[in-house]
Amino acid sequence: MDAWVPPWRAQSAQSASEATPRPAQVPAGPVSELLVGHSAACDAVAELLGCDGGWQAPVARASDHPEVSALLAGHS
């Protein structure tokens, strides 16, 4: 919900500037965990708002895996 944009604003932003399409970004963190933990409630709200589509898996962050963070720190 942190990065949620109402459909009417998303459409006006797209029509105002014809930006190149980017892949969908899936937020991760406490809000995402809350949404995934209560997916039935989120689905009901999404239906009320007229949103369609399915759930996308959150993207893993390097900070979630200490071994990856250590490797990245060694290459900076």
C-alpha cells in the first residue's frame, strides 16, 4: 500500500508522458508481509477498488541473505 497509485492517477500519468514500459516492481518489507499474510482481506479491497490481476511474489533483497550482502560488499 506504500506505493499504491489509484487507477485514475496511473492512467493520467501514463497519458501525460509516454514513458517506456518498465517491468512491474513488487515491494518487499513489513507492508508486503502484512498484505500476503491477510490476502483474503486484500483481495476483497482490491475487488472493491476495481483492481484485477493476481498476486506477484516479492523480490528477495540482498539484505535478507547475509552471504549475498557479504559478497556484494567485497565487490564495491
